[in-house]
Amino acid sequence: MPSRIAARNATVITEGLAFGESPRWHEGRLWLCNWGTGEIVAVDEEGKRGHAHCADSPALFDRLAA
């Protein structure tokens, strides 16, 4: 029997993440950790990408991940 649930179309809004994790939608933007580069990234619906924070030390992300 075929499913009656309508599938939504997926849209790629950003590329080039080293290791994107923990996505959250907040105030019209997708926020996520890009652990491979030590960044917290925000992307809007049109794909405009901003870096909310860049860690100067990999040790900071080691402590956050623990």
C-alpha cells in the first residue's frame, strides 16, 4: 500500500562544511557547529553564511566536546 504522507522537497543551503553537527533552527537561521574548522556557523534560508564565533584554540572545542 502506498504511503499517503506527502514528502517535502529538500534544499541544500550550504556546502563545504568540514564536520557539521548539532543543527538548530533559531530566528530564521540554521546554526551548527563546524567542528572540523572550530567554527559556529549560522546560515539563512537563502544560503547566506556567517560565522557567529571562531575559536582561537582547538583546546576550547576539546573542552566543549567533553
